Amino acid sequence: MRLTLFCLLSFLCLSAYAFENESVFRVMCYNVENYFDCVDDPDTNDEEYLPGGIRGWNHTRYVEKQYNIARVIVAVGGWEPPALVGLCEVESKKAMLDLVVWGPLKNLQYRFVHHESPDARGVDVALLYQPDVFKLLYDKPIRVTFTDAPQSTTRDILYVMGQLPGRDTLHVFVCHFPSRLGGELESESRRVDAARILKCKVDEIFEDDADAKIMIMGDFNDYPDNKSIKEILQAEEPQVPFSSSTLYNLMYSKHQEGKGTHKHEGSWGVLDQIIVSGSLLDDSSVTFTTPSDMHIFEEDFLLEDDEKFFGKKPFRTYVGMKYAGGFSDHLPVYVDLYLKF
């Protein structure tokens, strides 16, 4: 009841951030940790998240997961829902429909873009958008392949192009790079391959328009100074003067400060990042942002005590095989764009 009321209030206050000749366009990215539906997909390895499976997944837990995801999105938005929400680790179109159309977000008028990817477990990325402020023009999944293992599969990169109220075109990529399973160095080549494929697409856009407004978001399973991000994608630390056709990692300062979106063996790290083209950092532009408008959403309800390593840690859905009923093993990130009229 409380979440439904909050969602209704958010919908009724869509202009809460509006200022004279300027409005705020909030973009959020969130790895929601294994948002699986309860239907068997014969083409993927989703058995552990089926009713009767080893994790004890069922319809009640599925619905609770939806409300947890919705609660976070609403909380990040405040009085106005985020205009764009990139999601990692969603299983299917059904899971998205149950969240956005039939479930707890139904009053917020979101639409979504989702494509089934060849990931072995069946987890994909998706993008929610508010159609009144983001006019969808084009979308496409970008296949990620590995030079050392051509038969292996992973999540696609999602590419979405849309028009903003000021008539600027925004190019959006939602990514979930290959995991560090097996070790950081042992798995690095796969994230490098993903970054190389992404960089090729970005370069194509820049070749067509050197001032293109590009936003890349997701769980990269690497930090801002790792090879895949720093060397291959060439996402730099934001420093003036900005170049329109250069990528800048808005999470770089958070990384340097030792903050994080994910905690492993007692250490916080910035795996979830938002990267933008320099044209979005030009405050004379119709659409712009600043590095200081980049945030990690770390409210108390998303955290719990870390009894092993002290401090806090993300309040997860599962801890190992034990159901904890929390939100995710990642914290969401968000950035505000400013739109001039």
C-alpha cells in the first residue's frame, strides 16, 4: 500500500524538478541481482530459479523481488520517476511486463526495451524510459563474442537511440560485461573483447557526428582504471577542457575516493558506472551534466551490517543459497542531465 501510494504521488508530480527554462532528466542504472520469472525457459540454464529448484524460488518471492526493484526506482526518482533506468540481470520479457505493465510500476507509465540474449543463464539487460521525455527512435542488441572462445556466449549490449525534449538525440548503451568468475586476470580478456566491440560502435557514431551525445551505463565487472574501461573503451577521468568526441567516466572520482557499488571480501569497488561523451559535459549545450551530478544511491534500506568485514554491505536477495529477501548485491547509480528550453 505504501509503495503504491508513493508511485501514484510520483506519477502526479512529473514536473516536480522543472525550473524556469530548464528541467532535470535523471538517469539511473541498477544491477538488480537475478530477477528471474517463474517460467522454465528450455533454452537457458534457469533451473535453480524455478519453483521446486534448489533456491526455493517461487511466485511469492518473485512478487517480492518486483516490489523491491520498484521501491528502489521510486526512491531514486524522489518526486519524479527517473527518465531512463538501465537494468542488469533481468531474465525475460515476461519479467519486464510483470514489473512495468502489470506490477508495482504500472502507474508510472514506463515503457521498456528488452531483447533476449544468448547468455547461458538467460539474464539480459533492459532499459526503462518515460515516453513523454524520451522518444524512442531505434534500438538494437549488440552481440558480444570472444576471440579465445568463439562458442561461448554472454549478455548482449543494448543500444537505444532516442530524442529528448530539446530535440537533442541521445545514444544510450546498457552493458553487463562478463563476470570475474575464475579470477580477475583469468577472465579479463572477455571484458576486453566486450569493451572493444562497444568502442567500435561508439566510434561509428562519432564518425557520423563528432558532437554526438552518448551515455554508456551498466555493470562492467571492472573498475574505471582497469584495462577494458581505461585502455580499450578509452573512458577518461573527467578533466577540463572536455573534448566532444572523448568518453569520460563519471564514476572515476568515486573510485578514487574508495567508494563503491559492490562489496567483495570486505572491499568496496565501483563496478557500476555511467560514462558520457564530452558533448554532454558542455554546459552551453541544450543537454548537459557535470561530474558532480553523478551519485551512488546508498540509502540505509539497501544496506545491512557486515558482520564479517565490519561496516555495511548491500542487502542482497540471496546470500549464497540462503534467501535473505533483500534488494541486490549492487547499489544503483544515477546522474542528472539538465535540459534547456
